[in-house]
Amino acid sequence: MKTEYAVAAAAGVMARQRLVVIGNGMAGMRTVEELLKIAPDLYDITVFGAEPHGNYNRILLSPVLAGEKRMDDIIINTRDWYAANGITLHAGDAVVEIDRARRIVRSENGVEAQYDRLLIATGSKPFIIPVPGCDLPGVIAFRDIQDVEVMLEAARDHRHAVIVGGGLLGLEAANGLQRQGMSVTVVHASDSLMDRQLDASASALLRRSLEEKGLRFVMAAQTTEIIGDERVRAVRFADGTQIDADLVVMTAGVRPNIALAKAAGLHCDRAIVVDDTLQTFDPRVYAVGECVQHRSATFGLVAPIWDQARVAGAHLAGAGHRRYVQRATATKLKVTGVDLYSAGDFIGGDDSEDLVLRDPRRGVYKRVVLQAGRVIGAVLYGDVKDGAWYFELIQNRTDVSHLRGRLLFGKTLCEAGA
């Protein structure tokens, strides 16, 4: 029996290849955009997404929660965009099976799609702390539009919110719920907020600023139980104390969403293992985003995922000269009135040195970490205007030995004295 490709070849027509994308989020769609720039006519593209929406900017969910943006403001690709680019979108219909032998995926609604190339962009799943009561109504994660809608509804009808996790996402959720009128307490297992992005000094300044805004904190606390009947009403800790809660938002981390890939027999460790081209151990299958593991690292920030999308898009387009290289990343907190920036390796080691500026009266703290005459990390609080410049120095591995005495005072002074 002749395939459609054999028939097309006999007719002198080159049939388009079939690309199936599992995941309608930022990573998958950015890869498709990169592909379309290079080879817009190479594939018939089919996209499956678990959420019943077009592609939206998940990073901007926090401003939506805070009332600073509307849902329409964060849409990246409308349904018209998919149609205009000839992309078949199955929104609200997650893929449940990958048959690699037959090169077919199957969705929850029974839709089957064949592929010549497959792109997996299933992202990550929020980690819900497995304590008694974690499945009560009013206990949610902060991951998608539906979570934001649940939080906004809770803010209209309830008073007390508890955020479990004092990282970047948790503080953004706390700020948003407070802006919606709730009384908010942040519970953190460590004694320093944002301990993956900040050193202890910057963390202390951040906590003081947020407390002045009305947020409360329970630090170095282990959540052992969520109490409630028809709905959550309190959170209990290992020391026996408890606090009232009408809403509990879990922001205690995420886990790569790899169940589908594992069931299909793809090589996985903590995430789907990919090479420098974002190809899995199956040469027909690529993966990008929070579901991948590259040289032992996993990813949660947008900058490395954009880099992955450029590389994967180029290879899917047949322009396979690019390689994904991990680079330093930067973090900026999206909380009104808080200026905070961190980049690179701000911890350092035995062979590094710290340059530190403290101005408590102005609420300014700067720490730049040097190694062999180059900037490898920076933490800025209160004055972040030079954050992008420090980040550029980190990425370019610029020798700043001659700037050492002026480095903490920023780009303008350093360039004036150059």
C-alpha cells in the first residue's frame, strides 16, 4: 500500500511533513514561532494543549492576580493566529499516549494525530505538600489561569490567605492577594525569603519592606496539616501552632511533567533528557522547557527556555547549526514598590571575592561576586538600574579588574573613568 508521501512523490509534489506539538504553553509555541521564521511551509502542524485557551504569558499571571492586567492583556497567540499559520489547535484536549512505533499521539478526547517529528513541551506540575488536608477545597497551586480565577473568587468571599513557600512565585501570589484585600501570611521552610535568588542580607531587606506593606511571615516553619471540613480553615505547623486560613496557595516548587514521556519509553532522569540540539534519545522527538534536563540541569526561568526554543526551532527547520548552551540567568521580583534583581552565581566559593555596598538609610544593598577578575554574580536591592549591565558583564565574561574600585557604583561611573 502506497503512503501519501509515495503518492505525492509520484505526482511530483513534495508532501509536507507532520509536526505534532504536545503542550500549548510558552515553550512549545515559542519553538513553533522560531520554526515558522525559518521554514514556514515545511510542516503541517498540530498542537494539543491541556488548557482551553490559546497560548498566554504565564509570567504575567501575577499582575492579573494583582489587578494590574486583564486576561486579554497576556494572550500571546490568539486562535486567529493559529488559523492564519495553518496550525490545527486542540485546546482543552491533553495528549494521553505517545505510540512511538506507529508515530501517533492520542488525546483525552480520542483524537489521533500522526507525526514525522514530535515536540514535547509539557512543562511542570506544582508540588503540593503531601500533608493531611492537602486536597481540601480552598487548597490550590499557582500555575494557570484557573488558579488565578479561584484566588480572585476566594478574595471576594474570604479573608485569610496563607501562602506556603517564600520564593519568587509565592511572594508574587502574596502581593496579588493582598492587593485584592486579603490578609496574607507567607509560610517558608527556610529562614530567608527567596533563598535560591538572594543572599541573607538582601532577603532581610526584602522581608522588612514587605512587612511594612502589611504582609506577615512565618519563617523556618514546617507545615504538617491543613485543617478543615467542607473547606480549609487553618494551617498547622510542626511546633503545634496554627494560623487561620480560608485559602492556601502552594508555591513550594514544581516537578517536571514527564509521565507521558516515561510511559512512551523516552529516556528520563529528573526530566526528559535532551542533547545540545534539544533532541531526545529518539531522533524524531524533541523536547523544550521545564520538562527537559540538559547536562543534569532543569529549567524554570524564561530566558533559557527562549534559548532552547531558538535551537529546537532551527533543528526542526533543518537548519541544524545551533547548539543549546546554558548561560547565567537573572531574576527580578514583580511586586509593586520592591526593586530587586539577582543574576548568576551570587554565592561564590573559596576562589571568589565579594564587593558589598550597604546604605541602610536609603534601603540600598549591592553585592557583586568576582572570580579571576570577572563578575560571576550580583544581588541588587533598592537600586537595580545597573542590573542589566552587571548581567551583561557576567554573560560576556568581561575582565573588570581595572574597574574593581568603581564597580559597585554602576555603569555610568565605570565608563566615565575608563
